[in-house]
Amino acid sequence: MQGQAYVLLGPMLNGRAVPLELRAGWAAKAGRLDGDECLDVVVSNPFASVLSDGSTVPGAGVAYVFWGGKTSTRSRLELKVPAPRANAHFGWSLAIASGTVAVGAPHEDADEVADSGAAYVFRFDGRKPREPQRITQNTPGVPGAAQPGDMFGWSLAFARLGGNPGDVDLAVGAPFEDREEVGQIDTGAVTVVYDVATKPWTYRGVGWDLSLVDSGTQSRSGDHFGHSLAYGTHAGKGYLAVGAPHADVGGARDSGLALLFESTSGDPRLIRSLHEGSVGIGDLPEPGDMFGYALAFVGADLLAGVPGQSEIRRLECGAVQAIPIDPTRGVSRIIRLADGQLYDHFGWSLARTGDGFALVGVPDRGTTGAVAVVSPGGGEPQLIFPDGDALEFGAAVTG
């Protein structure tokens, strides 16, 4: 697998998507890394082979930092792990904060446990990365323990949820973690590691699975809790959203849900269980909807992708639910394409741009895929298609 990353040029609602990097594009995140006022972009190819000590390590993975500015398409930095491991898929997930990048390697045989997974945190001095900190479920202070197939690092989000006020925390999804005590496989879990960039040897944190929080939905095999993560702030509070897109709500297989946690003076607390048909959210849970497959905070709303939602004669055309963070603001707004088509999977990926637009991935639209742009004031989503040939354009978006 190679992949392709694109950058949107021109006005947000009438721009062009032109190639940025061949061989990368599985994941993408934008932020400010080097202290200037330009937006930097990190893209990855977790299937890339890497040279190490004269040998080729297949599937080790790589990430690229593109520095913002007029020469952004030519000025880049390559991120790799110090000891690449075959098929670890470093770059499967990404997170970015000021001066810090986190990269997930969920298929790494960390601590000699097959596919238990790891996350790497790179601190930057200007444009120079320090040696990365490697975090696994067996790292001292990290809640939980590595088990085969957990895939810790499948999803990542930087947050401020319970550590030192000036430091950044890291939420890590492990959607294939099992509840062995009750015979449930792939129920999933999420871990928040506090002060992740400043405490390289001993950490502290908190972790949950669906059985440890009062979500109103019992955990079952295959929930994949932790598949998606998003962090945002509203009215002085920090919020973490965690998706379980294969949870069976009301008996509807793979209808999906998301949990919303709020920062406190201690550990984060669960404040809402979100799914179709819950208080303030329209529609009803239906098999295969996959509510919460992607998540993003945009303004005062949490966006939840529902890429498997079907309409009459339009199977899996997809939808997005825009849910007010403050439930007193009203009910959710359902965003759809007016001309949605079979298997578009609108809502597969989500992101917020710096000027408040929402980007929605539609990776199976037509022969190339597309990205829909939703303006802050609402209105019909505007589709953007890539220049030239492409495949699954929109599978990952960032802004």
C-alpha cells in the first residue's frame, strides 16, 4: 500500500485538492509544531518498509512532517522509531499538539506480546525532534496490562483532562482489548496518560472499558470501544469523546455509540452516553449504522460520523450528527448529502479547520472519493474531488 496525501488550495468552499505526498495519507493531522505561525501537517504510511542496520523491515511504518510556509511541499521531516519492528504499522494513528507529535503503532509486538501495540511521543525543539518516548500498557504507571491483540495505539488524541494544567495528556484507544473474565473479545478500552510529554519514565493515568462506566449499554464482544477519539474545549471545560461504532444499542447490531467525558479537578467523569435515539439525538439506532466511527469537536458541537446509515434506495450513504456539547442548547442536527449515493460512507472521517469549517470524508463517492466541506453556519455540504486519479480520497481528513 502506498497512498496519497492532498492539500486543499484556495477558498474553503471552492478550492482544489492537489497532491502533497505520494506513499502517505493513511492518517493526517495538522497543528503548530515549530513555534511559528504557520500550520504544519503530519501524514503517515504505516505500511512502509524501513531500512534498519542494513536490513529492510517490512510494514514498520513512517510518518512525515511537512512544515508550513511557502515551501511546505518541499520541506519535510521523516519520523521513524529507533528500533523498527516488522508489521508494527507505526503511523496507524496520529495526534498533534504544540511542539509534540504522538504516533500509534497498534500492531507492534510490544513487550514481546503479539499485536499489543505502542504509542510514541516526539517532543520538538523547533524543527528538531527529540528521541521519542515509547508507551505501552506495561509502561510503569500506565493503567492496564498488555495482552495479545489489544492494539493499543489504534487511536490517539492529545487532551487536558487531569494532569498538570500546563501539560498535555494523551488518550489512547485499544479497541480490540478483551474482557477475559467474562469471555468477551474485542470489547475495547481507552487509556488517558497524564503529562505524557514531560514525564518520560513514570506515568499516571486512568482507563475505562464499557463495563466500568454507566453508559446504559452493556459491553459485548466486538464493541470496539476506543476505535475513535476526539478532544475539544467548551466554556472552560475539556471534553473527550470515545467511539464504540460496533456497539449493539437496543439490540441493533453495530449501530454504535460514543461516550462523552468531562474534565474535573481529578479524573475525567462520564457525562453523557450518545447514540441515535438517546436524549437530544435524532433518528433511531439501526443495524450497521456505526455511529461514532469518526468524531470531531467543531465549535460548540460534537460531530459523530454515521457512515453506515442507509436511506431508502441508498444503502450506506452515511450521515453526520452535530450534537450540542451543552444539551440545553437543543437537539442534534443531522447532516447529509442531498444527492447521497449507494455506499458513499459520508462521515467516515471528520475534522475541524482553523476557521471553523467541518471536513467530512466521503471515501467511496464515485471512483475517487470526495471530501465534503460544511460551513460554520450550516447549509448544504459542498463536495471537493481530487485533481487526477485517486482511490478512497477522504478516508482521512485534517484541518
